[in-house]
Amino acid sequence: MMNNKIAIYLLLALLALPAWSNAAPSPASTDADSPAVTTRLALRDLWVEHIFWIRDYSLANQSGDQKQAKVAAYQVVDNATKIANSIAPLYGQPAADQLLKLLAGHWGAVKHYSDATVAKDAKGKQAAVTELTSNAKAIAAFLATANPNLPEATLVNMLSAHGGHHIAQIDEFAAHDYTDEARTWAMMRTHILALADALTGALVKQFPDKF
């Protein structure tokens, strides 16, 4: 059974979705070859890969498969680099580099939580949650500053909920609760697709001449 902290994170995700969908428009064109649709699909792929490889790491780490955990960790970093570099054409490489640092902080906090869970280190887990929360606020501030179509408060809720999904998933692996983990994965995937779509919508609105 999920603890109260995780339940709050998941509730935030549900509450944030309606506000988020109103915060940024969907790509204006329905042309399958339009830059907006191409960008939307590319960002969806990148963000789904983010949750896939972190899930893979968490499961391998919990199972003691350090060889697979190492491969998954490499893929997490490679994916974060691709996500960060995806904004370089619009915002410049310095902004991409800053986003990569923030994404590295997100990954570091999730890894910290996973490692603390394996070690049964309650204080380490709490410290990791604090890191995730702080990092969510930092990413939200960065994105909201870069794009006025991204409300910072909504971003904080969405990114905090995303972190909560990672926490729930790791706890479920530790408990060998694969039924609940399957539910968490479904929610996580729906949530990350909504995030990717909203980022695309905000880009289209900010840079209409590019799309």
C-alpha cells in the first residue's frame, strides 16, 4: 500500500493535469509532416525513454544486477543530454547546458532514493525526496523563465508529481509489488506524455514562425 507522501504526489498529478492542458495549446497543425507534430512526437519519445530507462535502472538496482544497472544509468544520462540539446536550436546551447545540469540533478536524486532503498537507509530516502522537491522547483523556474506560456506553479506540481511516480515505483519494486507498479507505470506514462505535449504547445505558441 502506498504511503501518504506518495499519495499526495499522485493527487498533485491528477489535479495538475486539467490546469496544465489549459496552460499551453496543442500544436496548431494536424499535418503529420508539420514541424509542430514532428516536435511533439520527438519530445514524447524522449520523455518516455526517460521514464523507461530510470525504471530499468531502479529494477536492476533493486535486483542486484549491477551490470544492467550500469547500462541503464548510461542510457539515462544519454537521454537527458538529448532532451537538453533539443532546446538548443530555440534557446541556445548555454540554455541547453543549464537544462542538462538540472536534469542531472533530477536523475541524481532518483538514483539516491533507489540506492537508499536498497540499503534500507530511511534518512537517505528522505534526503533524496528533499533533493527531488528542490530540483522540481529549480526546473520549473528555469522553464517558466524561458517560456512565458509555462506557468511556474503548474510546472512545480507536475514535476513534483513526476518525482512521486519515481518514488512510488522504487518502493513497489522493493516490496515486490508488481501489480501496483504496473498501475504506477501506466500513470507515469500518461503523465509524462501530457508534460511532453504541453512543452510542445508552449514552444509552438512562443515561436510560431518556427512551426
